[in-house]
Amino acid sequence: MKRYSDTPINVRLGRYQENKLNEMIKNESYCQQKGIFSKVDAVRTGLNNVIKDYEMTTLGTQ
């Protein structure tokens, strides 16, 4: 069973985002504490938070 999509989405990060993401990934204790094991984990977690917010905001309006 596949865990992720057959059609990956390419994401273009801004310079600031890329720099901070690299800095964050180098901080092993932070990543371990947050359950982040790769850059993709961080992006996926952020996207999940936005989706949860969207669902909570639009709940009952559809």
C-alpha cells in the first residue's frame, strides 16, 4: 500500500523559507521533539494545519 500520492506536487519555496527550513532540519532536538524527520514532513505538517483550519472555518457552510 502506498502512503503518498502518485502525482507529487513540486513546491517552490522562497529564499527565506528555504533558509529557515534548512536551519530547522539541522536542529535535531527540535525535529525529534516535533516528529519531523525531513523537509517533506515539515511541509506536509504545515499543509495539514492549513487544511484543518479551512475545515473548521467552513464547517457547516457547504
